[in-house]
Amino acid sequence: MKRLILALDVYEKETALKVAGKTAEYLWALKINWPLILGSGLGIIGELKKETGLPVIADLKLADIPNTNRLIAGKVFNAGADYIITHGFTGRDSVKAVMELGDVIMVTEMSHPGAREFIQPITDRLVELANELEPFGIIAPATRPERVAYIRRRLNGDIKILTPGVGAQGGSARRVLEAGADYIIVGRSIYTSENPTESAKRFHEEIKG
């Protein structure tokens, strides 16, 4: 079973396609963020899918009113994205506006230190919202495996947990899987590596089920 997601947090289309092609055999999916969309355009979604045959997650972290979320999500799903990441703190109506168009991954807690300030205090309510709406998955921090375990205990078992923060941010792939994660998201430790193929293979071997 493949559990590795490559986060292509780069601007350049050529770099993204090259790294994706070299690592695809070890990946479950690709995750793209605003830097790549702004640097290469929405067409990069279709190009990545053509190059690798893998699902593409658009990490937009949508956090707006329902109509704006709907307008953005419509364009991105039409461009070929398989999943869109959206914030939950804007409320169920904003999340549902995206879910009406395609599969959603909802943020319940982020991996950076600042997440402790405002997001972590409402994690329980965000997990309750996820259990109510039943998105494909939620985001939880690989940098804090104890939080992943906490969220997993409270989350509907059918909802997947995707965990960013492995590698450059210091998270341990094995520890976070043991805590209950379903998928591991790795970016810089692969795409800045001298040998992205070997780096992706190493993570895949560590976490394969």
C-alpha cells in the first residue's frame, strides 16, 4: 500500500514535472500549493496527472464565504484536481460549498508552531465538524504525533488523516503512522534532494503497509 504524498511546493513547472516523474512509482498522490499554481497556472494539474497518472490534491486551504469557495473550487476541480484542501474554521456552509463540487480534505490542525495559537484550541470542534460532514480526509500535524493520536481517537474511522510536516519540519513518518495517520506528506526532503527518486523510495519503504 502506498501512503506517501509528495508536496510540490515549487514555482517552476519544469521542476515539478521532473520531480514528479522521478518519484511517481513511490507515491499515492501529489499535493500542489499556491506557489506552483501561481508560478505555472492551473494547467499544471492536468500536466502532472498526464505525467504520473496520480491523483492531485490542490492545497488551497480555502477559507472564505461559501460563494467564493464555490467559485474557486469549481475552477480547480474543472482543471482536474481530485481533492481540495479547505479550512474548517469558516464554518460548515463554507466547507459544504466545496464538498458539493468534489472531494474535500479539511484542516483540523496545522504543522507549524503558530498552529498552537488559534487552530489547536478549536481542534475538537473541527473534528466534530468533520465527523458531521464526512470529508474524504483531514489534515493533522506530523510534527506533533500526540495530536494525531488525539484526533484519531475522536475522528470517524472512515475519514482519512493526512499529515504534513515530515522531513524538513522534523516530523517522523513512522511515529505519525503509529499515531494513526493514513498518509504522510513530504515536500522539501524529496524535491530538494540530490536524488529525489532515492529519497522518495526511502520514505516509501519506511511507511509502506
